[in-house]
Amino acid sequence: MSALGRRINQLRLAKGDSLQDLANAVGVSKAHIWELEKGRTDNPAMALVTRLADHFDVTVSYLVGEEIEGSNENPNLQRMFRQARALDERDRETLDALLQSFLRRKEPG
């Protein structure tokens, strides 16, 4: 399950919404919400992600799992993120390229 799917599921259950309730609220099918929660839909439309965030009263960053300052995040990741903010644009691009290289190595295939 993706970070987005996990968050949608947690927020939906906490709010007491059924799959159909959420689907009706954001204007998609119940099956589409189920696919999102299970991580079976890649790259949902930004408009849908925004409607979901609005429905749950959270930020888009939180919904997609990019709020590094969250209380549940690893302190080392928080530290690295804070340090990366201090880098100039060229160094951040280099750091991003290195990170993408590491992620590609982990991909099955």
C-alpha cells in the first residue's frame, strides 16, 4: 500500500466514511477509491488529490506522505531534510540525483 493509499484509508476510517461516502464526496467511483487505498492506481490526478485533502481537512503534502516534520518521522530523516534546505539549488539537484540513483537500485527488475 502506498503512503497515499494508507493515509486515505486511515483518514476515511477515522471520519467514519464508507468507500461510497468518500467516492460521492470527491466525485469518483467507489472502485477508484478502493484502488487508491490499495495502491493499485498510479499517479492520481492532482485535482482528485486536492479534493481528497480538502475533504479530510489536511494538506496535500500530508496526504501524500511528504510532511517530513510529522511526529512519526524518523529523526534522522528530519535532520537530513532540514540540512538539505540549507543547500544551494545545484547541490540539492546533485543530492536528488544521488537519491534517485539509490531508489533505482532498489527497484525490482
